[in-house]
Amino acid sequence: MDAKKEHQAGNNGAEGSKGPCRKRGELGLTVILFLFGALGYYFAMGMTSETYSSPSVFPKLISFLIMLFSAVIFYQARKRPGPDENEPPLLAFLFPKDVFVLITLLVVYAVVLPYLHFIAASYLFLVIGIIYLQRGKNKLRAFIISAAALAILVVIFRYIFMVILP
């Protein structure tokens, strides 16, 4: 097997190197997650009362675990070969067309929400989103699923939790 095929298979020819190639942005994401965990730990320090039953125990534990696991993933990712040359650029990998369309749909939803109010805007958002993700198939199912999901949300939030919907 030549070097390029070994690299694509996740093995750069080194005896101890196993597993797939790193994805673009993988190392950067682990650093961001570590910093997120450190920030969470910093904020949890403000809740400290120096006892094991203080309100800060759970946030400190979760923040520590985020930092620990992101450091482990960073260490493991550094051992693997870099991203394959054939992989798309980072932005294309993170934001494929479907993600971009749904983010745009969310922005439009946020803009029309004050004008159409919650029920109408949410129904349109759900219907359009489902039809788009199903590539135009099963339109009737999209209308029914959207109506059922919205009805459940309205019952839960408006009538059970007594939340005033916009």
C-alpha cells in the first residue's frame, strides 16, 4: 500500500498510528471546549461555600469533566495524521448547504415572529423546514407533523407551565 492510500486509510505509515485522519478544525474545537470548561469552572467558583453540598459542586464537576475530556481528545488527535488534502475547507465542512439554509430560516423566523406571533410563525417555520429537509416529498406529512408538534408545545408551555407565548 503506498503512502497516500495509507494516509487516507488513517495510517501514516508509523507503527503506532491507528485510527482515521483528523478532521479539519478538530484541534481548534478541543481548545475551545477546554476554554469553555475553564470559564464554567471560573463562574462556578463564585458559588462556592467550601462544602461538598454547595451549589457549585455540580457545575465544577461538569466543567472539570469538559476540560478533562477535551484535553484527552486533543492529545489523541495530535497523534493522528493531519486532515486529508481532499477534505473540503473548514467552513464548507462546518456549514454545508442544509445548515446554511436552516440558519437562514431561523433568522427569518426571528424577524417575522413579532409580526405573525408564535403559533403562525412557528407553524410556517416547521412546515418549511420539514419540507426542505425532505426535499419536497411528503408535504402532507410535513403539515401534519408541524401541527402536532406545535399543538404539543402550546399545550405544554401555555397551559401546563403557564408561559405567555409571543
